[in-house]
Amino acid sequence: MTGTSAPASLAGTSITRAPRDEPETILSGMHRDGVAFIDGLATPERMARLLAQLAEHFPETLGIGAEPDDHIAVGDQRFAFPLPVSAPFDVEDLLFDPALTGVLNTILGDTWVFESIGVVIARPHAVDLRVHRDGNWLFGGTGIDKILPPVALTVAFPLMDFDAAIGRTAFIPRSQREFEILKDPDLFISADQPAGSCCLWDFRMVHRAEQNTTDRVRAMIYATVCRPFFIDYENFRKGNSKVVASRALLERMDKKNRKRLVRAELID
């Protein structure tokens, strides 16, 4: 993938999207392009309730106040912070949705775990995020990474409709197989992502969040899911929480789902 325009192999490419009952379509898109949408994973009303809860319990994130203490700057006017998986944010219906977990089991094996769970905020008029990958190569310099299966994915749940005004996420399809960080704007594709949908992408994907041209905050819940040997050592400062969950929530989960949260810091 070089040059000033999209290669012929990407001509007409769009991000694969399919409803929750078409896992084979989603898996095909993930295997080929490294990114796919699951449409209708939750209702827009469910996401609106989560956004309202976020505004109530973390008002600084949706207003003009300071960021939470345990936050990570992810660009100008952009930051992330851990979302406690506990009341009122009992988001296990999203994290353990059967349509999603079925896809994750196929891609990562059924022993995958959560490495981080949080919220990403882009304040009004945040500019385009830098072009990046969420993680780096496992075996840098060997050339083997481009043929390896995924070891980690980002899973993103928009809390409102993401469109060209508030900003979407733009990807270079198939860049999980390319070592070079590519910045040619003609290579990036993006698509509207309605509240209630879910976007999955390979940690190796080259991507960027688009600018927020509105007066509203752009907010999404995200999770890093990974094979059990993987640790994200690049994106967090010492002392940052990655996964936080309540003991009460874990106690009512079945054993398999509880194991997915084995790395969680426990709160009452």
C-alpha cells in the first residue's frame, strides 16, 4: 500500500456491516479487512440511557470541567478513562452479548479476556486524531506479524450516532497486514455508526478518529479484548486502571464470564 491513491485492491471497498444474526459476514470482513460493524447489537434507547448515566455520574466528562484523575490523554481535546463495570453502569449486556461473544470466540479463541474497559471522549471541535495503531507488533523486525491471527481487538460502542459532523473512525482496510504506517488520505474509509451498533477492529489496524465539528461531546464505550497472553503495555501510564468491576457484579456472573474479567480491580 503505497502511492497517492488507494490501490486497485481497495477500489470500492467499504466497511463490512451486518446484523447480529449474520456472524459469518462479520467474520469474513474481519478476516479480510481487519474491521467490521455489528448493527443493532443494542437499542438506541439503551445507549441514550448510558449517556445520561455518564452525564450524571461523570459530569466533568460531558461538560467543561477537568478530566477525571484517572484519565489518559489520547489527543487534543480527547481523553479516555476507565468505566467501572458496576451499578449504574451494568454493561454486561453489551460486553457479553451472545452475538458479540460468538464472533470474539471465533477470532480470539474462547479463553479471551478483557484487558481494558473505558470511555473515550472527544470534546466539541476536537481535531482529527493522529493516525495510529492501537498496538504494536509482537515480533518487530521479523516479518512474521503480518501473517499471524489477531491477538487483540478494540470493540467500540458509540453512545450517540456517529456521523461526519460529530466524527467517525476512519480505517485503512487490510492495514493489519502492512508494516508501514500509511497516512495517505485516499486510503482511509469511514462510515456512519448509529448508537446501538458495535465496531470491532484488529489492534494492528491503521486508523484515526475524525474531527468533531459540533458543539456536542462525542462519547463511546470501548473495550480491549485479547488472548490471555497479551498485555497492553503501551497505552497506559503506571497507576492507570484498565478494568474496574464490582464484586457484586462478578458474584452474579457465570464462571466463564467472570473469567473474562480476571484482570479487573475490584470495588464494592
